[in-house]
Amino acid sequence: MKDKVDNSICPIIKELERVYDALSKHFNIKASRPLITIQTKGRQKNTLGWYGANKWKFGKKQINEINICAESLNKNPIETLVHEMVHYHNSCEDIEDCNAHQYHNKHFKMKAESYGLSVKKDGRHGWASTSISSKLQDILNTIKINKEIFNLYRQTQISIKAPTKLRKFNCGCTIVRCATNLEAKCLRCNKVFIEE
């Protein structure tokens, strides 16, 4: 039954881990797999995922993280996983490929292309825009990814803007907004401000 929902994100994480393991062998990542998580993107509007160094701790051991945003699980999470694997691989080799403002530099571009990602410049984010090339798609086809599992995703919250409490007053030459009743004359035209 296709519409049956398991009410668990564990199968999604297991599938992401399986894909990660297959790709890490292919791309020769020697370091252990980071913790793969699914979390909300919060207020970060366009974020699909991230790599974070030493975000988790188990006893004295520091553990890296690759996160896929819960709201974007239905928007090609495998491409996001590969993008973040590039950051992780560069980090393992002590290569800085992104600054604090999320500018992806040429080091990111070179490693991403070696993974089979198509890379384009994305304004202030540098070489951050990636997509799966046909070469990478051929590799992914051999892994036989369960795409149906990614039909479960977190809905984005629609924020309703509260109506403004400011009222608009006009004297004829100037418009003023204030939250209380305004009883004043304009110093420029000497007319009384009237609520619109």
C-alpha cells in the first residue's frame, strides 16, 4: 500500500546512511560517517541542509553532522546529501571551502565537480548552486535509491502577519503614522492632522 505512512523518520535516515556509505566508498572518503540528522531549517529560508564539524558528543568523542532539512526532504535530498558530503570531505582534508557567510569558494567547486555535481555561481554564495550531473546520476542509479521514502517531509509554517496598530494621519503636505490618536498641527503648512 503506497499511501501507508510509518510515522517514523528512521527509515529515511537509514536510507540516507545507506546512500552515504555507498557514495563514500565510491569517492574514497576514509573518515567515519558523520551523524546524519533531519532537523528543521528554522528561520533559514533557503537552507536545504548543512555540514557541521563536531556538533555532537559521545563521551569524549566529537562527532560531525550532516543535516538534511525536514522541510526539504521532498526536494532532492540526495543532491543535498552529496553537496554536504563535499563539505565534509574537504573538512577531513583541512580544506576550507566555505566561509561564515556561506560563500562557497573554488575548493568547494573543484571537489563538487569531482563528485559529479554540476556547479554554478550563486551570487553572494559563490559556487553554492549544485545539481546532479548525468555522470553522478549513473552512479546513483546503481545504488537503487528508494525515492518513495522521501514523500514524508515537514510542512513549512505559514506565518500570518499581525495587522498594524499604526494609524495614518495627513495634513495635506505630510503623512504621519502613530498608534494613538494624534492631535497636532503641521509646522510646515499650519494645518491640523486628520486621520485617513
